[in-house]
Amino acid sequence: MKALTVFFNRLVQRFLPDAFIFAILLTIIVFFLGLLFTESGPIEMVSYWGTGFWDLLAFTMQMALVVITGYVLANAPVIKNFLARISRLAKTPAQAVMLVTFVATIACLINYGFGLVVGALFAVHVARQVPAADFRILVAGAYSGMLVWHGGFSGSIPLTVATPGHFLEEEMGVIPITETLFSPTNIFIVLTLVLTLPIFNRYLMKTTNTMDLDRSRWVIPDESVATLEETAPTTPAEKLENSVIVSMLIGIMGLFFIGYYFILNGFDLNINIVNFTILFFGIILHKTPKKFLETVSNGVKNAGGIIIQFPFYAGIMGMVTLSGLSEQIALWFLTFANEYTLPFFSFLSGGFINVFVPSGGGQWAVQGPIMIEAAMSLDADLAKTAMGVAWGDAWTNMIQPFWALPVLAIAGLHIRDIMGYCVMILLFSFIPITIGFFLF
């Protein structure tokens, strides 16, 4: 295991470029794949790319706010103290990585956006508490929580097929979450990963030598926002900027809406309500608009990679979907399937397509009709086939920088810092997922 981890780390450090370059290279690869395996010509592929380029603008803003609002909340004094207190549970590097992995995994089961923020922030605090721990593995452990998100309460595919009026209802009907999220297959995979990922990541920490690593760029300093010399406000504008009342008024209004939302919808978490909640708690806990905006200014710097890279992934998704390339990939995998193996091959094809279409909902819109038609023709389990696509989407997130960008932005790392470990996590997680689909 140590030799394999060292091999992947060296390979990644040597050949994996920055995440932005990765997105560009993936764009070029998909362009030529479209030319080779579909009837699309160069002009059409460029057209598909440009057409899709801005399709993720709303989602880009959501992910940017994940980073910014998470940064703001983490730098509120009360939250910093709370996270620091929990991080003291870890006394050794092994305990540190196990604690981070477990917390991040549970958080991602609740909601993937919540998990991304909590995992990254908690990794930073645990690293301050246990400086001997390899921060790269702590962050990789935090990101490994994303493995379970599609088997949790924010999984877009199981929630979609459980919603009356979904776009495949005429073909497959409405499938309740008792047959997807609470199926024996899903419960086995989720429980196995929750219990074994912390242990596996603990052993990953034993495979590296951290003596020669530059730690100075890893951990966000304890005081992320520069403290300005305090001067008594004199003008009406300055008094408003330093007014606790202003922050409390808008903060209380936000809290009322949060309460109203949960009364109306139950515990239905989505990325918007998560961002909304974190944003308004950040406003309240910073007490004054001036302190809040100072922290926001620092947090915005971390969102640059997301803002510029997500449109490139939207362009890639445009080429893959509009050219029919995703359909070709899915159909190729189906040539190997029968009634019993279809869910497993749905998982494999979902994992492959996720590299090019890293969005659970977008992937289901492309792959779902093909897989459900195949399941019906083979008389395979519809719910299990849908969950195969869901787990494939979650599985290859470990080697797709798309979802890692918010975590890396908060932690201050590059993709090559964690990808070698993520490859090992990918290989390990294949085992329980495969067992789940074949035995349950």
C-alpha cells in the first residue's frame, strides 16, 4: 500500500497540472472524442462548447458562495473557538485524519454543500491542533466525504425519482426513497464507507514522510483578517458601518426566513438554504457590517478558481451532451450488461461519464433515460439501476477536480497536493460499492 501511494503521489506531482489546465486539457480531449465517436464536425463541437459555456452560471455562484460564506463563518470568533474545541479530540496524526474523515462524511450525508464547507474548515482547525499531521491527507480525508453524498439526504438522483412529475415518471413511475436511499444496497455501502474510510485514511497517513514538506503554505493563519487600528466612528456613515443593530436587524430577518423554510419544507436541505443559513449566521456572529465585509473581502480571494473554471466544465458538459457522446458511452457499457449486472455497469458508466459531466442532476438527465430503458428491457431493478448511476457519479468525484475546488480554496492547497491520495481512496471505495451491488 505504501509503494502504491508513493507511486500515485509521484505521478500526480510530476504530471498533474493545475486544476485550470486540467479543465482545458479535458476540453480538448472531449472535443476530439466527439469528432471520433459521434457524427459531429469541428464547427458543431465548438458550437456545443460555446452553447453550454454559461449553463452553470447560477451553480458557479452557489459554489463561490459556499467558499465565501464558509470562510466568513469560520472566521467568526465563536465558530473558530467551537471548531478548535472539537479539534482537541485529536491528539495524534492518526486520530486527526480519522476525526476529519468521519466528521466530513457525516456532514456530506446530511448535505453535500454543507459537507464540503465543514470538512475543509474542520481540516484546517485539526491541523492547527495536531501540527504533526500531514495536512494534505487531512484535506483529502475531508474531501473523501463526498463519496457518500449521493447516498445521503441531498442525493439528486434518488430525490429526483422520488418526486412526482419528474421527467422519467411515465417510464419508471415514482420510486420512493425507501427503495433507493433506504435500500439494503445503499445502507450497506454508506455504513461500510462511514466506518472504513477513517481507518483507510489513517493508514494513508502512514505511507508518507512529511519531514521535507513546506508547511508554511498549508494552514490558514489563526487571524485570517488583518486587524485594523480601531478608531471611534465619527460620521453617520461610519456609525452605520460599525452598528451592531444593523447587523442584528438583517440577521434576525434572515433567521425568521430560515425557520419559516424548515417549518414549510421540513428538513429539506439544498445548497441555497445551506448558503443562506451560513451567510446570515456569519452576519450575526461578526456583529458589525464593517467586520463582516472585511472578512468577505478576504474570503472572495479564495473563490477565483471556481469562478473561472466552472464555465469551462459547463462547456465540456455541453459538448458531451449535445454531441451524443454521453449516450455513446452509456450504450457501450450496456453491451456487457444483463438483468443482474446492469446496476453494476450503470455504476461503472456513471463513474466514467462523471469525469466529463460532473453534476449529478445533469448526468441523470443525460444518462437516466438510457439506463431506465435498458433496465425495463432487461427486467432489471429500476431503483438499483438509478442508484448505480448515483454511486458512479459520487465515486469518480475523487479524481475530478470540479468538486474539490471549494475544498482546496478553503484549505489553500493545489489539486496535485491531494490527488495522489484521492486515487487511493477511489481504488479502495470500489470494493464496498461493488460488494453492495452484487450481494444486496
